Amino acid sequence: MVSVASDHRRADRDEADRYVSPTVRQSVKILVSGPFGVGKTSLIDSVSEIVPLHTEEQMTQQSLGVDSLTGVERKTSTTVALDFGRITLGDDIVLYLYGTPGQRRFWDHWAGLAEGAIGALVLVDTRRLEESFEVFDQMELSDTPFAVAVNVFPDTPDIPLDQVVAALDLPTDTPMTSCRALDRQSSIQALITLVEHATASSRLTGAHR
Amino acid sequence: MVDPTDYLGPVRPYVLTGGQARPSRNTVRPETLLVANADASLPPSATRQHRSLVQLCRGMLSLAEAAAHLKIPVSVAAVMVSDLVDSGHLAVRTVGADPDTPNQELLERVLHGLRSL
């Protein structure tokens, strides 16, 4: 459950803190990806200094097979939601965490959402790993560096991370970690795993990606 | 002329943008930081939506935050922001010549910042 420390922090997150500090000069972003219900918004809420915000875009596309529109005689119009949070690092960088549905076709509905991102933290729930398959199909097509974090729920079976890597058929050097999305330090640690990987990739290639 | 954005019900998104479907510049992203230019006042012809956006940006906010507070899609806010940057009413505050590539130095500062939380 929510710790006492985070309750104190939560009480501080009111309207007065809506604005970014005027000392901030750069903004960066990380995508938090994964299937519905995997804990993206929980992780963002744990880390964010603002109450997470919500925006929606309408995407009109035929037969996405997402919403049941039985009896509605028109093309599918799906609302795609984006939940996001913010954390100030030092006094001059602000990091945005965008919770994106796993499927790449949804990302594309926000112009520039993935462009310039440090990387993506992909959350998985090992109790229903198959729901993450499409996310990885898309991640493998993308240049965005990514790390995988198993969100540990109270009844999550204790599966070694290398078995999860094997089940997902990911490259053996894919950064893997586990976290509890409701816990702030645990969530921060998962983000650190991703940024370490992105930094190492950047060093290796001499440029980001 | 009737300002269509004075109507408080739902309107088709391009009504808010004066018919534009795409921003006039491609550098505005969800994380782009914006702040209103206190010296520039909006012309009387400015729409209610443009006024709300400039008013909201009296402090620094990203495009996505501004869109969320105004309850409009990010894509619609991006078009409005581009216009307001072109007209000098909003300023982009994010520095960095090439935001496409978070460079090594920036990544290391982010890492340091996260470890210090």
C-alpha cells in the first residue's frame, strides 16, 4: 500500500505546484509502456511530483477490434488516453513520464511522442505475459532503447527473470528488472535501469541510437 | 463574426484551430516547455481558446500539461501553440539545438538526477 512518506509528498502536490520551476532549461521524456492494467499509471503516480494528468485523442480507424460498438452503425472511433506525470531532476531538467498503450499504432496518434525519448520502460505482468507480446513485437521494430520491468503484484509467482526473458524471446542482454509500481523508490530504480541502458547504448554508438 | 469557440458544447477539433490540421512548425512536442510572453497582448480577434492557453501559460508548462489542463487533445493544442509562438505570444523555453538526440552528457545528468531522488 501507499507508504507514509508518499502520503506526505502527495499532500504537497496541489495546484500551487502546477508549474514547472523557472530554473528548468531542458525537458526529457520516458515512455512507460505495457498492456492495459499492467501498472503504468501506478508507476507514474508513484514517481510524479504532480498529480498525474490525463489527455485523450480521438482516433478514427476501421475495425480496431478494441471497443464493442454492437448496434452502432458507423466506423470505429476510439478514444486513446495518455496519462502522464512529471519529476524535476536537479534544478534544470524536467522528466516527463508518458504512459502509453503498448501498441505502436496508438503511439503514432501523438505526434512526436516517441521521437526524442530517452527510451521506454516496458512493464509486464507475469500472470498474463501473453498480453505483452504485441508490445514487444512493436518495440523490436522501433529504435527506442527499452528495458523491461516485471511489476510484482502480491500474487505474482516467483519466476526467475531469465525465464521471463526466454518466454518473451528477448535478446539475452535486454535489461530486466522487477519493481513494485506502487512503491516510489522501486519505480525510480526501474527508471534508472532504463536510463543506464540508454546511456550505455549512446556511449557505444557515439550517438543516441 | 461569431466566434465558434464561444459555444460551450463539443465542436469538431479543427474549429478550435481555425481549420488547420497540422502545426505550422514541427518542433512542438508534448514535452516542449512553453511560457507566455508577458509583453504581448492578444488581439481582440483572438479566440477564447487561444486566450485560455496564453493565460494558463503565465507559468512554465509543457504542451501536454497545457492540453490536459484545458481538456483539449494534444494535437489540437499543438496547432494553437504553433500559432501563438509564431505571433510572439508564447515562447518555447526548452534549450538544446537538437532535441532528437538526448546526448551523452544530458543522459548522464538525468541518471545522476534519478539516483539523487
